[in-house]
Amino acid sequence: MNRKICTALTCSVFIGPGAGHYYLGLKRRALLFALISSIVMVVWLGVAIYQASLLLDGAITQNVSMFSQHLTQISMRNEGFILPVCLAVFLIIWLWAIIETYQKSR
């Protein structure tokens, strides 16, 4: 494996989706991967912060039953599935970027 392939793959694996493409000079492709993965992570972070605020609201009241009720409500809402879906989409995009970086660098 030559140095160009190794460096491009290292960028894709350790920096993030699109970094290897950018190293290879595929700037539009790099921007596409970076934008999609950034949007997914912003959604994931927003939902995680929202759920944490709901849990803190229950914890601040110092009522154990209310805290468990908030926890149950969070898991029953539609937001409960968004975190794993966002993480799965991000990992698929990242894996796709790594594979494509390898293919484009050959």
C-alpha cells in the first residue's frame, strides 16, 4: 500500500467523513460527506440535549416517582428512536466514506 492510500485512509478513519476525500483533492465529495455527517450529528446532539433537559427537570424536583415518570415518557416518545437511528446513519456514512476513499485513492 502506498503512502497516498495510507494517508487518505488515516484521514478518513481518524478525522471524519470527507477528510480522506479532501486529502485526495476531491473537495466537492469531501464537502458532501462532511455536510451530511454534520447534519446528522447536530440532530443527534439536539435530541440528546433535549432528553437530558427532560431528565434534569425530573431530577430537580427531587421526586423519585416524577423522575421515573419523565424517564418513561422519554422512552415512549418518538424521540427515543432518533438517537440510535442518527448514530447508525452516521456510522454508515463514515464507513461509506472510508471505503470510497480507498477506492478513489487506488
